[in-house]
Amino acid sequence: MNPKYVIITPVRDEENLVEAPIESVRRQTILPSEWVIVNDGSTDRTAEILDRAAAQVPWIRVIHRANRGFRKSGGGVMEAFYDGYNTLQCNDWDFLVKLDGDLSFAPDYFEKCFEYFRKDADLGIGGGEIHHDISGTMKLEENPRFHVRGATKIYSRACWESIGGLWPAPGWDTIDEVKANMSGWKTYTFTDLHLHHHRFTGTADGLLPNRVKLGMACYISRYHPLFVMASCLRRITQKPYLIGSAAYLYGFLKAYWTQPPRVKDRRYVAYIRGQQLRRLFGMQTIWR
């Protein structure tokens, strides 16, 4: 029997992109039981496009949130996500999907994803590889072995319940995987399944603000300071080179000053920092 899955998609001002995932999901060989698309206060034609899709497809529902007046990076996505999650009408789902509103993918994408879960009973979080069109060539967005991009995450129900859901702030898409690995679940990307991301990850807020957000996420996720410093050194060689690395470090140090809420689970902190120190010393970790 086909697995039952539900999708939650937070979107904001995606009038030029949101029709791509709508069409991709509508063409799937295994259709979702329910798809909740949360319009997070869009000021363009996004709401109109979503309402039209919901009128045509019975398993699409749209929730409209009031416009807060700005894009709330990281935390806003989770607020919108949980507004959708808390209204799910399908309660006996097997898989929960967090899907961005700027992706397109093959009609058998979910069918093949679920085949991975069927073959590996220990797989808790999975999803396809993100690719970007750069001058007509599809280029992979590389990520650590254990990481599944936040744009396309599939959670098995047992794993979702064991990690207790998602952290409602920046860093959520790493905290979930660390918790899952800590609890004995596997998390990895399906290298043969490709999604076209029509906008570079993090560019909705701007490249440098995204680097600052990533630095703050490291604080929230309880990254070891030595690991953060090593990451800053590595990022010097990546565009926008020195300034991007400086923004990353600034976000981490800024969080120490502003002290946003962060993970307090001592077992989690010991696990992630232990893994990071092992990686710095070239030992086996969840990274490789």
C-alpha cells in the first residue's frame, strides 16, 4: 500500500515561483493525503494563486496569515509551519513533509523517496538533492552527509515523535537532524533524486543577512566555539569571501550579546559538541 503523507509549505511573496511546486506535487505518482500551504502575509499575488489552486484540488488547503510587515528569517518560517501543522486534518499520516514554495521536481519524486524509507527502517529524515540552474547548467548545492536541506525534508512519523518536532527559530534544520542521530535514526540526502531550487538558499533575505542568521543559528544550536572558528576560516574561501565569513562570525558573537533562546538539553549539547570536536581532529562523525 502507498504510504500516507502530508505536506506543509510556508510561503511569502512567491508569486513568480509558487506555481512550480504546485504543478510538481499535482503530477506526483503518489499524491499527498493533505497539503497545507501557509501564506505568511504575502503582499503580491501569492494569495490569489494559492486560492485558485485550492479551489481546483481537494487535498490542498490554504491558510492566510496577517502581514507582520517584514520577512522574519528562520523563526517566521517555523511560525507559519506550525500554523499549518496545527490545522492538519489527516491524523494518521506516515510521513510529514516540509516543502519550500520555490521548488520543482519529477513526478515520481515522492514515490522514490518513500522507497528509501521502505528499504531502510532506521531512516528518520530524508530528501532529495538541491540543484541550482547556473548559466544553463544544474549545479549541486553541497551539504554534509547527515544533512537534508530545509527546503525538502521528509520525516517518518516515529522519528518526528522521537525528536519532539522542530525548534521554532533559526537552526531548526540542523537541530532536528542532530536529535535524530542522537536517538539512533539515520538522516541523509538521496543523491539520485534531484530538485530544482529556483532561488539560491538564503537569498530571500540577502546574502550577508543570511550569513548573520547562520552565525546566530550556530549559537542557538549550541555549536562548539572552536568549531565555529574553524567554519569561519573555511568560509573565507567561499563567496563573498572575507566579508561573508565576518558576517557569519558577527552573527555568532551577536547572539552571545542578545542571547536568544537556545537548546538547553544537556545530552544534546554534549552530543553535538563531541561530534564537532571529533571532526576537528579528523575522527569519524555524523559529518563524514
